[in-house]
Amino acid sequence: MIVSVSEGDDIVEKHPLIFSTADLIIINKIDIAEAVNADADKMVRDARIINPRIDVLKMSLKTGEGFDKWVEFIFMA
């Protein structure tokens, strides 16, 4: 599942069922988190409360941050 910080850091609270069944969450656009007043770490915490086994990748396609971890995840799957 891919979410953007621009959706708000309460996205997990709004849609808990989706996160409870997901194997992976990619939190994208972390480079704009401060600008949109979102806390990506809160999104991670909330997702792990609902689903302790969920894998989480925080990334920004704009800056490339976290992209290497995404590629690694794909090849390990």
C-alpha cells in the first residue's frame, strides 16, 4: 500500500482495516512532510499499533531517499 504524507498523518486512524491487512506500507513524499504539517513517524507508529508485522518504507521519489530500500525489498520478495 502506498500513502503520501500529503494525505495527513491521521490516514491510518481513518482507514484501520486497510492497514490491518497490509504487508507493506510505503509512505511517500516524506520530503514535504513539514510543509504539509504531517508526521511520518506517527504514521509508522499508528500502522504498527494496528498491524505489528507490517513492513514500512519511508521514501521520497523526488529526493531519492529510501528508494534503495524499496528496490532491495522488491528483489528480496
